[in-house]
Amino acid sequence: MTHPSENLLRALPKIDECLLLLEGHTPPGAPRQLILKAIRTAIEQERRVILSGGSSSAVSSEEWQERFLSRLAEMTAPRLRRVFNASGVVIHTNLGRSVLSSAACNMLHLAGGYYSNLEFDLHTGQRGSRYDLVEDILCDLTGAESAIIVNNNAAAVLIALDTLAGGREVIVSRGQLVEIGGSFRIPDIMARSGARLVEVGATNRTHLFDYEDAVTPETSLLLRVHTSNFRVIGFTSEVSVEEMVSLGAKHDVLTMEDLGSGSLVDFSRYGLPREPTVQEIVKAGVDVVTFSGDKLLGGPQAGIIVGRRKIIDRIKKNPLNRALRIDKFTLAALESVLREYYDIEQALQKIPTLRMLTQSPQQVEERCVRLLSLLDTALQRDFSIKSVFSRVGGGAMPEHSIDSRALYYNGEVTIQSLETGLRKMAVPIIGRVENGHFVLDMRTVQEREIPELAQELNQFLSSTDGEIRG
Ligand SMILES: *Cc1c(COP(=O)(O)O)cnc(C)c1O
């Protein structure tokens, strides 16, 4: 006696039959390799269902065709996709951190679609250096003597330590031995660079004498690290930049500051917490300063190192530099974004990260009103505009909440269906959940995104609502 599942397994179609079934139905130009993969994975999945006893009848040809085509559509669709960030987290690492200005996007287009003078000096006709395209701009903006850019700030810290510590001792406060997202830990990076970590002070308090007591002839560097996504509060104390610089000068030891987010704008003028700017740290006399390109700066992923010419020259000559080098896209976008900073008011308007961080709650509310007005009349009563708090994100200003506005959903669709359903839209919508409500925080949604966002919400909610109200 044959088991019913054996008949079902035997009834699974052969590849050739499937190809025949799809003839004239696959999108023009669909790669044969992917068509075959779509067929195999769909059949394989059905085989598993049969083996687990989950199938009682054979799949029809129409059903197979549908399954193959939907697999194929998934396989041929771009994987990296645009999304709506309605989470209210401005520098959202999982959603790509900073959105670039339109000028920067234009430059990316040119750099990608055409040849460029990336390493070609148009004055002399000789070979040029890619870093020359932005170095003087960075020096203008930060007041530093020299600059170099690498792949990201983690790489910046690595190459700086590798160059400057030379296997000798680096003194860091215990309160600054932080882990920044995923696997970037200061002690680990230090170990990789061959530097020997000398921890001083206590988790909450480190004094100048702690550093001073630790200085030996083996000391190569005094390092301060921005604690970014972490705050020690209460009875705390850290050594100031000025103290570190004067101690370094006294003992003829180099100084370095990893600023993390690193901003060129004093955000306290726009209602955000006071953070030292890159210019201020440079002015204090630190030898090397590192910061990210795509956090508070609002540019592409990059690690920017600025400081004294003598020191930066050494970093430029480090063979690691070749391995950590930035590409033409980074340079194209970075040059464009940096240029905006010559006029801070312009920068606040044109660089999306800065614009989103500094907009007033009223400006955000206007976008809520606009979105609401574009929703189907029947859906409008399911939403209300509420005061909420947005976040800076990217490990910057972790405790700070930005007064903002959002649309709260009060309708009958569950949070779970909203979250998963909206994530599956053509342009996925990422909101957040707050006080038992699904929330669309409009601080991180740009004006020009609103019509399409409204259209998707109408599409999703009118169909889902219909099902529920049945
Ligand atoms: C974010 C951060 C880094 C890592 O920067 P990436 O650009 O993400 O590599 C390093 N140090 C500090 C203090 C940071 O905040």
C-alpha cells in the first residue's frame, strides 16, 4: 500500500513541464537562471509541505504558475529599497542613517554615470590625489591643518591608533571604554591596532591626576572617546579636552579625540543639547580628531580625520589607508555636503539630517495635516495628530527627545497587521508603536514623500478595513 504522500510527491511537476507552463508568462528579459531557481524553490517548498503531512491534494497548474511567477517577481525585484521612515529616529542606522541633499544626489549620479577627475589633476594633466577634492574644504570648516577620509569612523579610529600608538600605550578613561552598535568596542579596536590599552579612573569619575599618574615613557597617546549612545549620570567627572591637551604638551604625548557623531553646527542654538563642535575640539589643540560622515554631519558613510599636518601625513602614509580608502561616490557626496556648510543657514535647509533635526513642531505638524488631508475621507477619522518625541539616533544625544508631531492610528486594524502590512507595501512604511498605538512620526518624512505615503495608506487601509468590517 502506498502512503498518500508518495502519490503527491510523484505528482510534483518536472522542471521541463514547469518551463512550458511559464512560456509567454515570464516578464521579458527575466534571466533563465532565476526562472529555474524560482521553479526549484517553489517545488522544494511544496515537497517539504507534503513530507510534513501538510498537503492533501495536488497543486493545480494555474496555482503552480502563480507560485513560480510570484517567486520570480521576488527574485528579480531590487533588494535595497527605498522606505518611508516614519519612526521619528532621524539618524537611523538600520534605515541608512543620513538622507543626502539633492545636490549630493546629483553628484552621485555624475560620479557613477561618467568618468571623472577622481585622481587626475586637471591643471597639470598629472596624476592627482582623490583626497585633494575635499581636504581644503574640511580644513576651512574645521580649522584643522590637514584632513584625510576613510571608509567610516570605526576605520578612522583604527588607522589613527595603528599609526600613532605604534604598539605602545594609549591612556583612556574607564568611563569611555564604550561599545558603539554591533561590534565596535574601543578596547577591541585598540587591540587590533596593536596599541596597549591603559584604563584609568573609575566608570563614573576620572580625574586629570589619573591620566598623569599613568603616563610613562611607554605612553604614546592620550585618548578621549565620545560616549555616544551611553550616559553616565549623577556623580560623574571626565577630564576636559583642554586638560588633556595641556597634559599631552607637558609630557610630550599626542592627544586624540573620537567625537563619534561630530558636528560642525552648534545645535544648542536650535533647541538641541550642547555638544562640542569639531571646530572647538580642533581649536582646543587636540592632535587628531575623528568623526563620522553620516551621523550629525548628514553626509555619506565616511570616517573623517582632521588634525595637525605632521600627524595626518603619517596617517596618510599608513598602508592601511589603501585598504580603508573611500570610493568616488563617497567623495562626490561628501564634497557636495561639506560645501553647504560654508553657509550654516543654507546647510540647515538643504541637508536633510540637519533640516529634520531643527524643524519646529509646527513645521512637522503641517506635514501631519497635509498627510491627513490626502487620506480618504472615511479613513481620516481613524487618525489624530498628537504631540510626540522624536529621537536624534545614531548614538548621538541619546537622552534627548525632540518635541514633535505624529499621526496616531485609532482605527480597527491591529498594530500587528499594520506593522507587517505596511512593511510589505511597494515602498515599505516603517512607523513605531507608542502607548498601544501605531504612530507615523512625520519629523522624518520629507514633504515630497507625502503624496505617495498617503496613496499607500489609502490603498492598504481601505482594503484591510473593508476586510475587518466585512
Ligand atoms: C558611531 C561611532 C563610531 C563608529 O562610527 P561609524 O562611522 O559608524 O563607523 C565610533 N566612535 C564613536 C564615538 C561613535 O559614536
